[in-house]
Amino acid sequence: MSTLFDPVQAGDLKLANRIVMAPLTRNRSPNAIPTALAPTYYAQRASAGLLITEATAISQQGQGYADVPGLYGTEQLDGWKKVTDAVHAQGGKIVVQLWHVGRVSHTSLQPGNGQPVAPSAITAKTKTVLIHDGVPTFTETSEPRALDAGEIPGIVHGFATAARNAVETAGFDGVEIHGANGYLLDQFLKDGSNQRSDDYGGSIENRARFLLEITRAVADAVGARRTGIRLSPVTPANDVHDSNPQPLFTYVVKELAKLDLAYIHIIEGATGGPREIADRPFDYEALKAAYREAGGKAAWMVNNGYDRPLAEEAVKEGDDLVAFGKPFISNPDLVRRLREHAPLNELDKATLYGGGAKGYTDYPALA
């Protein structure tokens, strides 16, 4: 029987263990460029079977928060190359999470101070992070405009280009498409944010079209077996909801099963919150079964609120990978601590977003 610490194959990615560092936004990339601290931060955590980077914008239009990294400029790619080199020197594997935030943005972050884009012109009842005088400040998102259908192929192409640059230039082992947490792809999927009447709105098939087009384009660009995707069926993050998520996501995973992807990354429950939401029930085992029955062979990754006992149970029950989020921030050697049942460092919440080395690269490993 497999354990949390056994190796596993995820597409073309041969992973030393089943522990994954989840993507974690840290707001430490001025001008969307990873700083000199980023290689240290990621290399410190390279004992994870797989590192998934913080969400990284495919374009300036895709930016939604201050000082988050990008993949659309030479200096950004050079910064990420230093990160991948440092991780590979430690024997680790790392993929970059491809991000377009859609309506979860602010005009001050957009090209020409324009409106953020969305499937429909519905403002998200949520906040983004801007930095004023060096201080991260939560700010209401701006009113978006609805994307014209003619703009959509450009965004699909943007994802594919970012993926190709990430692998061929920045040296990543693969990419993860961010289709979760109320960002652009999730906004198209869910009927609470998608009120379109064209080929990208209305039916489940239409609302899933954008995500599937992007996934196919990215898989064509870098290889399906180097491509993962993140989904969050019922999270209320960033003011998204769907009236009937079970058939929606069943359709999505059945379509994804036609591609030979590296992994499917599922957030269970509310992102960073309860694993079960009373008014949003969802059967995750049925979702995985639907994927497998449709011929899907990708590794199945679970995420949200996992500790060692829960993670061990997940692997025993047939999940292939378990993602850990905030514990990796304060415990660069989390894999060793889990293996040895060692106590965890306490998280300093005041240093989560923005700043320098404090709360970023200075958490101690075990002696």
C-alpha cells in the first residue's frame, strides 16, 4: 500500500514523494519580477515531491494584486530561471501556476488603468491587495467589463505562450493552469459570474468551453503530461458560485480525461476554510470516479486543510498527491517534519503578504 512518502509518477513528472507545496501568493515581486530572495525561498522547500509556484500572471491584464510575479517579460523569465535552477540543484521538481485573475483586479494594475475583464460585467464582492507606501492594503475590486468574444482567442493564446516560455526559457518542469478560486476561468465556469448568451455562456458545455480551450492550447504548447489544472468546485472565494456544481464539474473532468494530463488538482470545500460547506454539498469521490471511468489517468491531487493523518488516509484511499499550503510557509522542511512527527513552526500572519526576508526565507529548519 502506498504511503505519503513513496515516489509517484504524475504524467512526465517523476516525484520523490506525494507531498506537494500548494501555490501561495506572497506579494514579493515588484514589477512582477521574482526577487533575489525567491530562489532561496523555493529551494528551501525543494524536498516536497512537487513545488507549485505562487500564481503567476500570463499578461499585465491578468494581474490582480500588487507585486505578484509574471511570465510576460524577459526580466520576469530571467528571475524565474534563477528559481528553477536553485530548485533543480536541490533535486526538486517545480511547476508554475498560470494565472489570469479576470475581474478580481483593480484599474491601477491594468494596462492604461483600464477596466478588468470578465465573462460578464458583474463586480466581484471581494478585495484585492494594493501596496501604498510599502504597506499591503486590501482594496475593493474595480467594476469589470465583459470580454468581447473576439478577445477570447487572444487570452487562450496568451496562456499557451506563457506556458511555452515557462518551460523552454524559465526551465520549469511543467505548468499548472489556475482554473479555481473565482479567477477568470472559474468565472466563466460558474453561472453566478457568467451571464453570457453567446457560445461561452448558458449551458454547461458553453461555460466550460473557455477552460477546455485553454487546457488544450497549453497541452499542445508544452505537452499534456507536463500540464496540470486546478479546480475548486464549491469554494466561495472571490464571490463565485454555481447553482448546480456537481454536473458542471463532472462534465469538466470527463472532458479533461480525454487529455493525457499530469495531474488534476482539486480544492475541497472553501479555499483556506472549511472542507465541507453546509449549503454547497459536493461529492468529490464521485467526481474522481467520473474522471477515472472516462479514462482519465492523471494523478489526482487533493487540497485544503490537510494534516499528516488526513493526508495518509487520502493516499490510502487512492488519492495520488496531497497539497499543503500555509504549513509550507513556516516550515521549509515540512516533508521531514511530517515524516518524523516533529512539531511545526508557528505561522507569522503579519508577514504573509509583501515585505522582504522576514517571514519568507528566515523560518528555521530542524537542526
